[in-house]
Amino acid sequence: MSDALSPDPWQQLRRHTRARIALGRVGSSLPTKEVLDFGLAHAMARDAVHLPLDVAKLATQIEAQGLPTVQVHSRAADRHSYLLRPDQGRRLSADSLQTLQASMAAPVDLLVVVGDGLSSLAVERHVPPLLEQLVQRLPEHWTLGPVVIAGQARVAIADEIAVTLKARMVVMLIGERPGLSSPDSLGIYLTYAPTLACSDADRNCISNVRPEGLDYAAAAHKLLWLAREAVRLKVSGVALKDESDMKEVAGSLQIK
């Protein structure tokens, strides 16, 4: 009988995912390396929540693409309030509401709001390249409003911003809650005909936007497919099913 060890089949699977699988063991515990890696991942996730967004830098990057920006803030005065009072992150501060009202122009088809959310790291890394892909694919007849950058923001703050600026649809790009393998995951939320009474059921969500997850081109394609369908059907959220991938498959199977 050979004394050679059989290869661990889990190691092959581990090459394809950052999920915490095939960690191994030493006696009844984990290997030291895995314990240290877990501590590092936890620290990175915690830091992602508390790291402040460099709004000026982000605005400069977005404006370099030819997109005007407006900066606003939620009712949460600081990060401590933001984490303890989610409701304050869903509404604009009084000063920010006045700023938006003063900048009102003609109604737009699509408004993009960028919120720091629970990972400013995700916003800094992924919003500029995602916007570039989005603008390239935008239908020519659609009007695009200024990119609104919202500090201490929750998803629902986009509704009040869109109502104030009279946008037909609003897209919120926001840092998602960090995971132990993804401290920089960006989320996208699309709402058609937003109002202050909208709930999460009225939005379509595209999550895990980052090079290791859903890449920028694929995310922009999926978002605009949903936006076009939202305009056609005049709905979003649970009433609008994402069939963008199915349409591509069907198209590729057509006999020419």
C-alpha cells in the first residue's frame, strides 16, 4: 500500500472562490495562518465601515468624466449617529434639501446618487469605472441629471433626492455591508417613479459589483436592461424581474 497522501479535492474548489472553505485543522482547532487571516479580514471589514469617504476626490474623478456633481448630506450628523439611527440616513438634512431645491432644473430621465453606505472603500474603488461604463451604454434620448454624492447615506435617501429633482428613475450606487471576503462590494438600487413612500420592494438590487464579483461592464448592462424595462412597464422592484441574462441566451440560440 502506498504511503502517499491523497490530494484534498477541496483545495481545487478553493482556487475558484474567496469563501472560507477548506481551512484545514490542527488537532481540534484551525491552523494559525487561518486564524490570523480571519482576524485580518474582520479588521478590514470593520475599517471599511468607519473609513470616511473622500468626497472631494470622488467628485473630481466624476467631473473628469464630464458629469456635474452635487454634494449633499443626510440627517445623520456623524458616523456614530448614522450607525445607531438608520432612519436619519434615509432623509436629507435641511441644508442639503435647500441646496437641491436651488439647483433644480428640468426633469431628467435618470438620476444617479452615490452614497457612502457601509463601505466607502467600495465607492472610491468602483463608482468611477462603473459610471464610465454606464454613460457609454446610456440611450441617446435619455437625459441624465447631475451625480448627487450623499454623505452618511442609506439607500432610501435617493428617493427624496429624486423627488426633489423630479427624476423619472433614480439609481443609487452605495457601499454594501462588508463581508469577511469582500470589504469593498458595491450595491446598485434602481427605483422607477420614486416617492417618499417607496419601500425596498419597489427597488431592483444588483449587488457584489467589483472585479472579483460582477464586473463593471456586466453591471452596467444589467442595470440599463432593468431601466429600459422599467420605463416600458412603468414598474420596478418585485414587479420587474431581471431577465437580462435569459434574453442574451435566447438571442444566442436563434437560428440565423
